[in-house]
Amino acid sequence: MSKPSDSVIWGAVLLVVGAGFLLWNLDILASMETTATWVVVALFALLGLAFIFSYLNKRSAWWRRIPGFTLLAVAAIIFLSARGVPSTWIAAVLLAGIALAFLVIYASDREERWWALIPFGSVAVMTAVILLSTRPDVAPALLGAVLFGGMGLVFYLIYALARERQRFGWALVPAATLGVMGLVALAAYLPAALPALAEAQRLWPVLLVLAGAGLLGYAALRASRQA
């Protein structure tokens, strides 16, 4: 926010949002709640679109997509709240809007903005966990498997989608660590979900043994080729 134009944008946003909340807290808008709700929805939607269009006019200000998509998501959750949608789904919508912003940032410059995959993936995984938690029959172990496995997948994608994979070899370390944690959580969940696998689940570390053997074999093969 070092440039005057950025200060104008943020100043206008804070002024309008602050004035809206003040009028609401002073019960000035209480007598016309339905109308006020639609006005607030339209206000946040317009503010979000303003950020997105300002980015389109100045592509170097990529950060404007984050408040743009977030404000659009806020407009959506205010609308859903007025409709009586459960709070869990409302939180999921907000997180989905934030995740979409980082996905667009990554897609616009995959080479330089690879880092945007991390917040995108993290928020997307949290969205999935929140939605799964709405089901009363979902075990905590399954939520752990989705959380750790999903985060492991995020770091693996950083490596797999990179043009120069050698630069991003570090991403395989958290990918493998989180993947193993996901497998542990999944192994704790499967016996309760599928009793037939209660005995077989003890053998899941065989997957790690096979993966380790495969990596050692691959390393030996490459070493022999380079020799």
C-alpha cells in the first residue's frame, strides 16, 4: 500500500465498510433489515469487482485479486446468512473464495508465483475438512487423513508441476512427511469403517517399505547410468 492509488482504494473500502457497520450497530438500519442486507451484499460484491477490474487495468498489482475474491465471497456469505444457511457452509464459501484467489494468482504466473499453491492448497484442504465435519458420522481419524494427505498432495504438486523440478526437490520432504501422517490417520480409520480390513491394516507400513525400496532402486539406477 505504498502507492497513492493503493491508499485511495483501501481508504475507500475502510470508509464504506466502517460506515456500514456503524449504521448497523446504531440500529439505524434495523427497521429495514431486508433492504439493508441486499444493499450490503451489493456493496461487498461491487467492492470485490472493483479490485478485480483494477487488477485487470494494472496486471502488476496481482495482490488485488486476493481482496477482490475475498470480498465477493463475503457478499456470498452475507446472502447465505440471510437465507439461514448453516454456518459451516458459510465458512466453507469464504475459504473457497480465498482459495480461488490464490489459484488464479498461481495460474497467472506458474514460474514466479509457485508459492501461491501453498495457501491455495492449505485453504482448499481446510474447506474440505470443514465440509466433511458437517456429517455426524465422520470419524476424527478420517478428517486427519484428509488434512495431512491433502497437505502432502499440495507440496507434491509444487514439485510435480514445476518446469525445473530439481529446484523444487525440497517440496518432496514435507510431501512425504505429511503423506505418511495421512496414511497413519487413514490406517486408524479403516478398521472402524471396514471391519474386514482390521487385520490387513496392520500391514500398511509395507507401502512405505516398497516406496523406500523403489526410491533406492531408482537412485542406484541413476548412479549407474552416470558412472
